[in-house]
Amino acid sequence: MDETRRDGRGDEALEASDADARAALRSALDEDQRAVYIISVAAELAGVHPQTLRIYERKGLLAPKRTAGNTRRYSAADIARLRAIQVLTQTEGINLAGVKMIMQLQERMAELQHRAEQMQRELQRRRRERAGGSAEIVPLRTWLNVPWSQ
């Protein structure tokens, strides 16, 4: 049974709008991951020297994409990561080993949050399925015989 929500949309419309939102988010994430900046531009955008980017790559803090000619290409996500590294090292005084550990923990936390969201959606889906099959009203049996019911 399809229930209509307060906004007048049923479950199907809500799920369709959720799918549209997920597609838009995936598109934005794809744009964020597209490697377009060469090392000098990436360094300028992040406010560091190009050699710093090479050091970060060597230490495992960055993994820029490579062209067929083996030229480094950085994405908008890489630039954001560079800025975060700068904040941690310059403002917070954390060394590169600490920064690497923090970044790994943040990535793991994001993975776990994503997994928790998936599990929550699956739980909601199963609850809807279960509720859909047992939604009929059944009479309650009385255990007492009352004189007026005879």
C-alpha cells in the first residue's frame, strides 16, 4: 500500500528524487576527481612549492594521476587534500607522519560512515517490506466471557 507523505508525494516519487540526488552527487564527485592541473598550477593553487608536492607524493600523502608521458596531473580533490595537509603542518604543527595517519583515519571513517548509511537504507527497506506484508487488521481474541456479549 503506497502511503502519501505530507508533501503529497508517494514512496516512488521520493525514491526517484533520491536517485536524482545521488546521480548529481556522483557527477560532482567525478568532476572533483578529474585530474587536470599540472604540478606548477597545483602548487600555486595550494600555496606551496612544486618540490613540496613531489615530497608529499614520495611520502605517500598524495597520489596524483599520471599522463601517458608520465606527467603528474592533480585533481580538485588533490588540491583540497594539499590545503588540508598545509593546515595540519603549518597551523597545527603536525609532522608528515602524523598527517599521513590522520588522513588514513579520516578516509577509514568516511568509508565506515558510507557503510553505515548503506546498512541503514537496507534496514529501512527491509522494514518497509516486512510492514507491507503484515499490514492487515486482525481481530483480538478475548479471554473473558462477558455477560453482555452473549
